[in-house]
Amino acid sequence: MVHVLGYDVGGANTKAALVCVEKDKLLTVEVAVEYFPIWKKSEKLAEVLLKLKQQLGANNLDGIGLTMTAELSDAYPTKREGVNDILNCFSKAFPCTPVFIINTSAELVTLEVAKQQPLAVAAANWAATGWLVAKKIKNCVVVDVGSTSTSIIPIVKSNVVALGKTDLDKLICGELVYTGSLRTNVAAIVHSIPIRNVVAGVASELFALSGDVNLVLGNITKEDYSCETTDGRGKTMPEALARLARVVCADTEMLNRQEIIKMAEYTSDIQIQQVAESLSKVYSYTKSLALGKVPIVITGLGKNFIARKAAEKLCVAEILDLGTMVADQVVLATPAFGVALMAASKLEGENAK
């Protein structure tokens, strides 16, 4: 029996999944998420890691699994520096526990190797998710919609067959769509919005987020809205409506509630279409390699109101919710759960020798 704590260190959220595994069988899993904008206080990361460990009651650990995307944060001049800083935080937080980092080839490497090859472990969270799903479904495309971005992962014959390894490559081939459930600037989703039977341009300001859109539409709760708001105010319906009104340089005295809700609906539709366009590219590529049906597997905070709706636009025969295949809470921390299981499998294999 092994106990492993998996971490997914993002730029805005750090997620952890504690698993207990025996003979490749998952016995228990617990998940925790901490909103931690690393660009504000990167020097506090080690404290956040230990806080999550304590919150999950993760004592007597056999190992740590790690994946990261926070190296992209502008807290760091380069990704190399970001990766090495994050690795150093893990060395500080867990000096006596083996740490395994997933790379873009879906392999686990040690801290020492990761420091020598920092770009190979940068932004490899999609590989952890792909590895996890590939253990359960032979051919599929995974759509993981987080708070900030969307990963689209092709799986054929139980192997991840991603064309892109880096974020740049993935943006080019459609395997990464930089749009998410909470933190995306509305002005990055739409450049104009129909209103009062005409079309208005939008202000290129950080007035409202996708979190406001989804709160207004009832897709998320106040508790789901984990990141900061653009104006520092609260997460009630009136406050979200006020932020959205500013997108067209108006306010809630100039626009009524229904007009603003229609703005939110339009923005949501455009965001779904953006994901669907990239998904179509990746799905076609996957279908060309796979024999038989290729379902779409959805996960992440936006699995139902973004991923599912994008998949429905493709008219695929089958859409599967990862939450029905694993413990439902892990869909909010899929890469952390995946890398935890990978590390547990590795440790069990080593113990069996």
C-alpha cells in the first residue's frame, strides 16, 4: 500500500490529490484546491504546498507527484527560471520525500533530471490527464476546461498522441485553447456584442471575466468563483451584472438586467464556439488514427457548460463525463489526481522488485 500526494501547480490555483493505492487499486482519494496567484507571491509557494498537505491529512507519504503550468507566470522572466523555482519549493517543502515530475512524454522523472531538462516538464499537466484517461478508454478525445485554459488531448490505442508538446505548439495545432471558466477576460472572448438590435464594440479593458458570465448564467456558484474579481468587489449577481455592463462602457442604470444577461449568453456562445473549433481539428486528427468510435471525455470545472456544449456542436455519438469513471471530486483536479496515480504505480512497481 502506498500513499501519494499529487500536485498541479498552476499560475492561479494549486491543486492537490491524496491517493491511497494497493496493488494498482485505488482505495481512497481526497482533493483540495487553493487559490494562489503565484505572480503576486511566488516566494510563498512552499507554504501553500504544506498547507494543502495538512488540509488533506497527508501523513507518512511514500511519494509526491508533480505537474505544473505556473512557470508561464510573469513572475518569472523565463520558463526555465519558473520551473527551477517551483522545483526548489518542492525540495524545501518535502526534503525527505521522493518527488516525481511528469514530463511532456508522460514519463516521471526525478527532481535532478527535471532541473536539467526544465522545458520538458513545463506545462505537462495535459500529459497527466491523458495518461489517466488512456488507462480507462482506448480511443477518445479529452476536453479539460479549467479556470483559465482548455486542454484538448487525443488518445489512440491507449496512448496519448498529442501533436504538440509545448504550449506554443498546442496553441498552433488546437490542443490548447487559452480560454476558461473563470479567469478569461470577456474582451478576449468577444470583440463586439449585439445589443438593442445593433452591434456594439467592447472596451479592451479588464472589466469582467468569464466567471462573471458563468455566475450570471447560473453555470457556477459564488463558491465556484474562486479567483479575484476584476474590481475587487463581491461575487453576487448584481455585482457581476455591473462588471459585465462595463464591457460596453455602460452600467446597470443604462442597461437593464435582461440586456446584460443576453450579453452574457452571447459571450458564452462565442467561447463555446472557440473551443468547438479547436476540438473539431483535434477530433478529426484522432478519428483518422483510430479504428471505431471515438467518444469525447469531458472534465474540469467547465465540463458541462463549455466542454459538453462544444462537443455537442460536433454531433459526436458519445460524450462521457470523467466524473462517472472516477470519484467525482477529482474532475476539478484531474492532472493532480493523474500524476498522483502515476507516482503510486511507479512506487508500487519499485517495491515489488
